[in-house]
Amino acid sequence: MLNHSHAHAKSRSAGSIRKGAELLIVDECSENIQILRDVLKQDYYISSASTTEEILDMINQGQKPDLVLLDLFMQSGEGFRICSLLKDNLKTSNIPVIIMAARNDPDDQIQGLSLGADDFIIKPFHIPLLKARINNHLNLKSKADLLEHLAHIDGLTHIPNRRRFDTVLKQEWRRAIRAGTSLAILMADLDDFKEYNDLHGHGNGDDYLRVVADCLSNELQRPGDLVARYGGEEFVVLLPDCGLKNAVTIAERMRIAVESLPVEHLISSDSKPATVSVGCAAERPDLTRHATQLIERADQNLYKAKSLGKNRVWGRLEDEDTNKYE
């Protein structure tokens, strides 16, 4: 399987190996797995699987290796199918897959690449070359992950942007339907922000937004909660597994935190205190409704809070259909 004469050869790219990455070796032959483990374990964390069922269990449990080394000619003929499963699943589609094959057959390579495989390597392996290919794909994935991360972050406030919020909302909506749990949304808008900007300039306005974004984020206490910049001076908060009563409590805590911000340290001391109005809505999602309806209700309650004098939270329990909402 391996070209052992090169197993300890020096590689000019050895210094660039991304140590600590996790590789998943998929092969029905335990001996092949052990040989690869022996030559790669000093540079990477190694896990292994020998059946499709094991891989599916890993995916369902949330395990995500950084790269997969997949033996093509597994005795069961599952190599191509496993590649297809990995690339068709949203949880694993961005994981690089390097197919390992015992023969240099262009048709096999075409089929593997058409299924989404990222590379194709023929046995016996030249170990430094194998490591170089692994490292190249890990570096490409790292750059792609960074770009994906940046695409979901607001450039001004450095919190998630609306695109990220929309993605997470869809995921949490589906999860809440399956689990039968509540989902809450807070729409928060800075009061008199245009006046603030006109009086103190856009630079101070940007500082104001950044400080408020940090303030709102600091009030979240659960890993699954999310605050995002929705647009302009408006922020949105997503609270999974949260009913309206708790959502109103969190919103009020945020309102008080924003009101307590030392904005006079940012601009002149004659400024008004920073204040925010918040609209709250919550419900138990079902297949007859859409997540945008929940956003619309939170937005309507935000306008209600504004109309009642600003610097307040609106989302009264008696305004909700308690048979459907919490």
C-alpha cells in the first residue's frame, strides 16, 4: 500500500504541515488504516471508520473531520457511495475528500471527481507527497472557512450580520418544529439615532453602534442565543427554546444595559443617554406557519414600543394567543 522507502524522507514542505487537524481514514482493511495512522499520527489527529454506518453515526453525532482519506475499492464497493453521501450532506459537503485507489483508472478518477472528491491518489503512496496533498487541501479549506465566516459577520460591529441571522433562523425554526419548543425574536432599534448622527457625526455614530452591539451581545447567556445587526441602527436577537415571558425579561435586561452605557465617554457630555426600543414575539413553530411571520410580529411590537414613547419593551403576554404562543 505504501512506499515505505520514502516514509521517513525529508519534505521541503514539512514545516508548513497544519498540525492538529483531524483526518478520517475510511477503509475496510484495518491493516491499511494502521499503516496510514503510523505515518500520519505525528502530524494529525487520526480517526477511522470501516463501514458506511460508522460514518453516518459520526455525522449524526456532529463529528466533523477536517479531511477524509477514502479507500475507493472497499470490498463492499461502497467507496463511491460514501463519497456521494459526504458531498451531498450539508453538514459534511465542505470537508475535503481524497480518494485512495489501487489502480490508475481515468474512468474511476472521473467518477470520483464528478461526485465531489477533491483529489485522487494512487497506491503505493509516496509519503511526503501524500502529506503535501493533505496539507494543501487543509489550507484551502481553512481559507474557505475564513471567507465563509467573514461573509456572515457585519463589517462595522463585528457581530453576525443579517445573512447569518437568516441562516440560523431557518435552522432553529426546523429544530423547534421537530422538538415542539418555542422560539422567540427580539427586534431592537436605537432611539433617535439619526439625530445622534446629525449632531455628532458618522464616526461617533459608528462607535455608538459598536458599543451597543457589544452591550447586547454581553447580555446573552446561552450558547445558542444570537444577536445580529439587522440593518442600520436595528438589531435582532434570536432566542431558541424561549417563551415570550422569558424573552421580555431578556429584552428588558438589554434595554437597561443600553440605557446605562456611558455614551458621554464617546462624545460630548450634553448628549442624551443611549436608549433602545425592543419588540418581542414568540411562538411554537409548526408546518402551517413561516418564520417571517414571527419577525413581522416582533417588528410590529417594536413600532408599538416606539409609538408609546421609546426606551421601552413591548411584547405583552395578554396580546398573544396563548393557545399557540408562549
